[in-house]
Amino acid sequence: FAYYDDCTVSAIYPASGPFAGGTAVTVTGSNFELVPDLVCRFGLIDVAAVYVSSAEVVCHSPPSVVGEESTVSVSKNGVDFLESSSMFVYEEMPSVRSVHPSQGSVSGGTVLVVSGSGFKDRDSLQCLFGGNALILANYISS
């Protein structure tokens, strides 16, 4: 039997994401360790945690319902979770109606206008290209 220091959560980023889940959430805190049972808990749902450092792990949010607010906590053994004040809020997914122009240079740099609904004005607003290239976006309106 081994003893360990409890994990503490100081902050999460981003603090919200789509209700479908899958948002990569960076959890900062202390006493994280690279152990087999390292997990994050969103409300009552446990998900695997990826160890980055003793002060940071990354977890992907599980699916939930629009408006749900889930406390995020971390455990080294999948059983003992310390209470946390960090909340993750589930939101409706934005809907893209059109992208203009529809093509651009392979070297990048083309400015695009994405039209649709449900966009939020926040620092973490990004566009995803090709399934893996995240580019920061500028908010104009919802």
C-alpha cells in the first residue's frame, strides 16, 4: 500500500465546451503524478488524464447536456478526489452555415469569414482545419 499527496486543482482551460464532449481541457494544480490510474472527473463521470507535469494534466470532456455545470477534479487512484471549485460548462455547439472564400493558398494566410450561429465571444475561439490545425479566430457576432 502506498501513500501519496492529494491532487489539487487550481484552474481549468477552457472552462466550457460543446455538450457533445471531446474538449481538451488543461487542468492546472499540484501533486499530479504519472501513474496508471490518473483520472479527471467531470461531475460524476471519470475520464483518462494525460500527464504533462506535476502541475498540469489534460483531459477530454465527456458528453453531457446543454447548460450542465460540472465540477472538475483529479485523482491518482481513480477513487480519492479532492473537492474543486473549477467548473466546466456545457454549451450548445456552434453551427457553421458558410465559409468564404471556399479556397485559399496552400501556404496559408487567407482570411476567412465563417457565417453561422451560436458563436461565443471569448479568447479561446478557434477554427479547426483538416482535423488537426487549430487557428485562433476573431469574433464578429453570434
